[in-house]
Amino acid sequence: MQVEENLPTIYISIMLSLIKRNSNHLVQNYIEQIPHHYKAQFIEQYENINPLQVIYQYMTLIPYIDNKLNISINTDKLSPLYQKHIDVLQNTLKLIYIETDFLQYYEQNIKKQEKEVINNVQVILDKNEKTYKELLNFWKPQNKPQLVVIPNIIAEGDCFGVNKNNKYYAIISPKINPETDKREFYPLHVTRICIHEFSHCFFKNNMPLNQREIEKELIKLKISTRVKEVYGDAYFEECYVRAATLYISEKSNIYNLKANELKRKIEIKLNNEIKNGFVHTKVYYNNFVKGRTI
């Protein structure tokens, strides 16, 4: 796994804080520099649209955006909302980027910290060769993809797995470390979230689910409002990936526990999945234990 910086991820994440609050001081310091009419123009574009949906869709475009915010993607089959994102990117975000000299802000305020995080995350992943092997062993890709990790140092909890052909990206953010009570890229979090986000990439290329079956099952399930709002018809994908993450984490023992303690920890996590509304996670996990993939 290769860890890389990605300027568009940082910039777009900062701008998206206008529709989903982010308390990071690096975000707020830059936002204050943006002329009010530009901020209002951006916010107006996304009124009455779920911010989480907007953020996810922007992140799926990241592999196609260069450091000058030019985008290279075939737009013929994109939905109207994706077309909107591209228009906003080219006609609003690029203007703000240039007029506020974001590149200078990035160089002076963000890049050094980002470089330190990149180096630390690379060390963590280099020590987890067993986890990487278990990830590939579980998904068994026909063509081994290039795996790239992008640490988004200014995000607060949002992580994504996105594809561009046979190049898979895990865009990861820091999480509160229970040992320090600080938002960090600590080893257990980095390892687990990379398994999870890369599994989304593998899933999208290997396990498309029938849309009609998804809709039929969603009607039957008593899914929490939050889960339904965030995942919608991607609910089964999320359950499958959560189950795969737990299974791979157990096989590679990322928790560094004795066998009985590890089993107990996984069981607790599976029960928590049900409590949180992901009732199919345990079903998929049990199938994996039995050697079935679905």
C-alpha cells in the first residue's frame, strides 16, 4: 500500500465544511478568507440535498481531479447531481481556489503536518503485511489492484473507498484515540479503516447486487433513520463490507489478542452492528466463517 498526499481532497473537504460543519482550525482559518458572496453561492447550490451524499459523491470524483482542479472524466453517463458537482467545481470552487491563493495557504499551513502524517501512516501499513495478504486472500481479485491511501488530515470522521479502473483509493480521516482522547491516525484505526475502505473498492468491482432485490429487502427491514439516510440502497454493501472488515481483522488479528479474547471481541462488535441497524452484518460474517461469500 502506498500513502500519498492529495491536494484536491484537502481543498474540496475544506469547502464542503460550508454544508457540513468542521471545527478543525485549519478549515476555519481558510473559510474566513473566502468572500461572503462565494460562500453563499456554494451553499445555495446544495440546499435541501443531504450533505453526506454530496461529500461522498465529491470524493468519488477525486481520482479524476488534478492539482489545478481540472477534471478528466467521461460525463455522458453521469447523473444530473454529478453534473452539478462538476459545474460547481469548474465555475465556483476553481475561482475561489485561485482568488484566495489556496495553494499558498496549503503550503504554509497544511503541507508540513500532512507530510508527517503520511510518513507515520506509511510506517503503520508497512508493518501490516499480514493484513494486506488477508485482504487479498479474502477478495481474490483477478488483477491485483494498486492500493493508495490518502490521509485527509482536515476531515472529521469521513472516510471513503473509491476506484479508478484498477487503482483503489482509501481516503481516510483521523479518529478519537481512546488512549489519548485526541483525534489521530493511530495504528489500529489506520489498519481497520484501510481494510474497510479498500473492501468497498473490491466490492464495487466484484460483487454488484441486484437492485430489485435490494429494494425488496429494504422494505422488510426496520432500518434506523440514520442508516437509511446515509446508506440508502447501498445498505447491503455496507453490511457486507462491515462483515468482511471484521472477518479480515480477525484472520490477521489486528487487535493482537489471544484466540479466546479475539473471538469475544468480534462477537461484541457483531452484536453492536445489529444494535446500530446493520442487521445483515452478522449474517454475512457467519457465511464467511462457513466458507461462503454471499
